[in-house]
Amino acid sequence: MSERIARRGPGGVSRPLSGPWLATVRHARLLLIGTTCATGALAPSRAPAQGFDRWDVAVLLWVTAAAVVLVHLRHVFGTLSNGRPRWWPATFALLTALVYVPAIWFPQAWGISQVFFIGSAAVLFCGPLRVILVTVPVIGTAAGILVDGVGTDRRLLVANVIETVVVFTVLAACLVGVAVLVRAVDQLDRTRSDLAEQAAGRERLRVSRDLHDLLGQSLSAVSLKGDLAAALLASDPRAARSEIEGVATLARDTLQAMRRVTLGEHTVSLRGEAEGATALLCAAGIDTHHHIDLPRLAPDIDDALAWGTREGVTNVLRHSAARTCSIVAGRDDGRVFLEIVNDGAQRRRGAGNGLSGLAERAAALSGTLSAQQHRDGTFRLRIEIPETAG
């Protein structure tokens, strides 16, 4: 299998065992944490420059800033799976208090922490409420600067307002942009892991289906040759020995075919399967004829019809007391078909795994499968596939 195997992490989330995506997720999250911490350090680091140089005040501001950063990170990481963290209304209210209560005493130094309020509102809310919560802090801060600056130089006041709006916008955009980046990378990582699991599942299904189709006919042939050898042992030991040697050869060939199936290297052909099936059915005493009129057949269609021939003949051997059988393949109104008809069919319930596998093969090529058993004991298996499917 070409895909790396995936495992389930906490909460059932898929994670690859190795590969570049795991490092990318880690790097994106480290970028998020680093950007958030650096932004959180702006407010307490500005306090001494604005006259708040008492050590106890500085410690309180740094502790408050750390709390703001942690609450915001909880909001961001809680929304990575397109949901919201538990108790988010309470934590958002806590973040609002941590941002705006210190601003009562330290309006100039602490005002920059409003970008965390904007960032958390952007990831937690949606619709008009998000627009309001994101724009009001910026507009309110700009309005506050205008009110406080009444009577000062007009040009300086306008410059301060523009600078505040730009700084708030850039910092908030960085916080939200990094959060969106981490979410996108996380979703891509999950998608990649899910695709790897689906590919592994399809590969397991292919191997299971091919082994079923391969072993069904091979084991039926082994059983047939073994019974024939046992019947000939007393009357014709040489012929019995030949049949036993044929069983050993068939077993070795089947073992090699099994290995090729697991490696995805096993190939079959419709004409070869039809000839082999005819010989096997004739050896079982079933009057068999085949007619394959499909030159230049696309590989995918040829493969599907070949497996259909193998499974159909296996069913004839295992589920009927047939005396006659026909295998016909050709073209009909833009579609290729394979039809296997035998008598002596036994009543069965359900389609069985083999026919289900054939139906899947046909459906993968936009084809159909029909299996009909008539009252006279005749069983008709027909596969039709559009010629353009290959």
C-alpha cells in the first residue's frame, strides 16, 4: 500500500504517524502561540514608559496579560474543529473583564490589549454580531482619542487616530489570520489522514475481493481434481497420479497468484479465463462452449469481464449440478457484455460475496450486473459495461 498508515488521536481525530504534514501542523501552532505571546507582551511592556514603574503593578499587569493570552488561545484552539470551546460565553466574558477592567487605571498602556477582544470575537461569533464586536473597539478607541485631544494640534490628533486604527487593525488581523491559518492546516491534515484511511480501506477491499475471486475457482479445481484422483486410484493409478500432480501444480500457481494479488500485480484476461474455465468445466463433465468476440478490449473492461468469468464459473462448479454451460462475450449497442448460462442451478438465498464483488467491479466502470435463476433450473449471469468506460 502506497499510503502511510494513519492512527486515531485523542477525540478520534486522525493523525499520520509520520510525514511533513505533522511538522507543518506543529509549526503553525507554534507560530500561533509565538504571535499571541508577543502581542500580549505589548501592553505590560508599555506601562513603565507611561509612568507605571512600581514592581507590584508591573507583576500584576504581566500576570493579567498572561491570562489574556491563555484565554484567547483557548478560544482559538477550541474552534479548530469548526466548533467552539466549552463554556465559551463565560471565558469570553472573562476575557472582556481582563481587557477592559485594567484599562480603567491604565487606559493608554492597556488599550492595545483590545486586539485580543477583537481576535476572540472574530473566531467565536458570526454574522452581524461579529462585525459589531470587531469594529466597536477600534471606533471607540479612535473616538476616545478625539475627545481627549480636544484643543490640541489638529494634525497631531488626526495622526494619532490614524496610527491607532492602523495598529489595532494590523495586530487584530495578525491574530485572526494566524488562527485561520492554523485551522486550515489542521483541516488539511485531517483530510489527508482521512484520505489515507480511505485508500487503505479500498486496498483491503481490493485484496479481499481479488482473493475471493481467485481462490474460489482454484479451490474448486483442487477439489475436483482430488475427487477425480480418488476415483481413479483403484482403476487407473497412472491417471490418478497425473491428477495429483495437477493438484500440486495448481496449488503452486495459486500461491504465486495470491502473492501477486497482495502486491497489486496480478493480471487476468477475458480470453485466457474463458479458455481455462472451459477446460475446467469439461474436466468436471460439463458440456461447455465459449465464444469471445471482443477484439481490442480496454484493459479495465477486460479485467472486469475476466474476473466475472472466473466468479461465474466458480458458481457453476459450487452451486449447481450443471450438464451444460455457455460463456459468451461481445458487443451490443455501444456496450460490451459477458453472459454465462448454465443449467442445474440450485436455489440460493442472497447474492453472495462473489456476485457482490462483481457488481462493484461493474459499477466502478458504470456497468451493471444481473443474475437470474429461472424455474427450469437455468441460471443466467450477465455483465454489461459501456465501451467508453475503459
